[in-house]
Amino acid sequence: MTCSNAVAPSSSQPGVVVSTSEARSILTPASGFMQRYRYTLNPYAGCAFGCPYCYARAFVFRAAEEESWGRWVTAKRNAIELVAAACRSGDLADGDAVYLSSVTDPYQPIERRLRLTRGILEAILTAGVQPRLTVQTRSPLVVRDVDLLRRFEHLRVNVTVSTDSDAIRREYEPRCPPITARFGALEALARAGVRIGVSVSPMLPIEDPRGFGARLAALRADEYVTQYLKPPAPRSAGGTSRAVLDRLRADGWGPREYRHAATAIRVALGEAGPLLEGMQGYAPA
Ligand code: SF4
């Protein structure tokens, strides 16, 4: 990206500096975990949700950006024009598998005002292109765009619900929307006829695995996927910080507890399942 300009911090994001930037490209050839997709699409860089366990923080250019992860967001102000141009040129075509988004959440709090993700959806539809689109978010703001989402022929909205406990959510992802709001978003999308997936990833401590599984089953989602936190890894490999893993251990949560909870959720899901793990899930829509 080039030409980064600071703009006024948004009152909806206390402590988060929002800037805009001119992106050279917007569709990134997918690889690694996303290798079944043709492109990843990130309208923003950075993420105001700032989850302490986030692996995406490792994929920034400067160490200072990694250190201040969660306190800055850069909106790619020409993202809509770039997507429209890709549709015109045929770089984005019918059937292309696109993951929106891989290293940020496309429904940042500032999206309410900037409408960048919404503009991208509109640009694709206006061009008459029907990609296989997976939207990955943890924000109920996605429901705002249900009028557009339902016009995609091959689309799934995955909502991240990493725990059943708002106490755990406040400890490990305090700036993320409450759990009930995420369930509400999933229910609203399903009611509107939008295919949904639930991403219990990374799975944080679960208070009542059976009850959580039953609640997930009632959603009748198209896909359920989970995984434990990634192990620590060298910078750029995108692992979980050792401090977070240690904190979870102190809270009695490790791989063994994860496996027990996943088994109980799997049983509770029954025919509504299966509960996929890691790369078994996140299939293109
Ligand atoms: S919402 Fe996703 S991208 Fe944003 S900080 Fe949390 S894990 Fe990272």
C-alpha cells in the first residue's frame, strides 16, 4: 500500500487510529491455509478488535504495527474501484473462490461509516459476477448487508463464536461483540436465507460444551469448524503468543480440555454436524 493518510479517530473505536491508504491491488492470490481459494480480499489492514491471540498481527510489514496491533486500522480507500476493475478485466470471474477476509475482519466498527465492504459487494453484483464468496466475520454489522448477501448464488457467511461465555470473551477478546449478538447475527442471516457457518476458532474455554453444542445445532448451519490455538511460531509464520497460551493454561485450558470440549460439542451437534477441524473446514462456498 502507498499514501497512508491519518484521519480522525472514530468515536465508535476509542483508542483506535483510523487512516486510509491507496492500495496497489486488492485481490491476493491465496495460499497456505487458504489454498482452496483463488483470492483473499482484505478491505482493511489492521483490526480494531485486537484479539490478544490474533495470528494476523504477524503479517504486517513493520514491527511497530505488530506491537500496536488492535490500535490502528487502515481502510483501503480505492478497494471498491479495484474490485470493480477486476470484474471488468475478468481477473475476478464467475466461480472464483474468494475469502473475505483473511487478515482482518471485513466488518470493522469503522465499516459502519465507511461502507467499504458493502461497496465491494455492490461492485461485484453490479458487474454481474458470481464468485464463490466466503465472508468471515465476528461482527453483527454483517446483517446490515443481508440485502446484498442474499443476491450471491454461492455464498456462506462464517461467524466466529469462540466461546459460550461472555466472561471468557471479556478476558480474551474484550473488544469483540458479545456472544449473544453473534448468535443473533447468525439467526438473522439464516432467517433471511443466507447460508451460514460457525467458526469456533480458536476455541477458547467453554463453560458448558453440551449446551453450547445444542445451541449451535439449533442454528442448522452449513458448516461447523473448530481448532485449538496455533502453537507459538517465528514471526511471519503466524502463531499464538506464548503469553496468551500461558494465560489459558493458568485458566485450565489446554489441548486436552479442548479435545474434551470438542467431543462433547460433536455429540451435541449430532446430525446437525459434523464438527470439522482446521483445514477440513473453511471450504469455499
Ligand atoms: S477479529 Fe480476527 S483479525 Fe481481528 S484481531 Fe481478532 S482474530 Fe485478529
